[in-house]
Amino acid sequence: METEVKELIINGIVYVPKGSTEEVKGDYVIIRTYSAGVFAGYLKRREGREVELTDARRIYYWTGAATLSQLAMEGSSSPDTCKFPCEVAEIILTQAIEIIPCTEKGRKSIQGVKIWKQ
């Protein structure tokens, strides 16, 4: 019986066999930029201050967390008053000045905020 290898991790790098249909997502993070605002999404790539996120949401306005650090760790205790627009499939941010890894609780809270529309 053959065992299918879905991914292999060597020195902290995830390798996926060619032809794999499973998408490997990076860590879910909050990015604070110099001038574009705050975003949350899956970290695809980082080179210096340039960061690429997938499935990213702009964190336009939040309540229920004192800081972005608390939002990343605990999520929002008032998600109904947060203003997070829809996700974009991919975004490149050129002036990232802070990268905060999110806990599973923080990720679920951010992704669970209803889409804010004007």
C-alpha cells in the first residue's frame, strides 16, 4: 500500500509535491503598514518591508480589543461594531512596519466579522 505525501517540512520550509491540489497557506497575520493601514491575511511572502498576503481583509476600524496585539491574540469582543471590508484574494503591501502572528482564536474572530459596506 502506497502512502501519499501531502507535504514535507525541512528546516521549517513546507514542500508540496507537484500536481498537488491542496493549497498551502502561510500563517495568519496582522500587518500594520506605514501608510496603507492595517490588514489581516495569510502571509504568502515577505522580502524586506514588502509583504504579500492572500485572503486579506483591511482592518478599517475595530472595537473590542485595546490594540492590534490583543486583536491578534484574542480577537474582538465586539465584532458587530468592527468595520472590516470584504477579503481580497491577494495584496502586496510595500511598507510593512509590523507583523503580528494571530492565534486561531484571533483568526476566527477577524474572519467572522461581517463584511462592512458603505
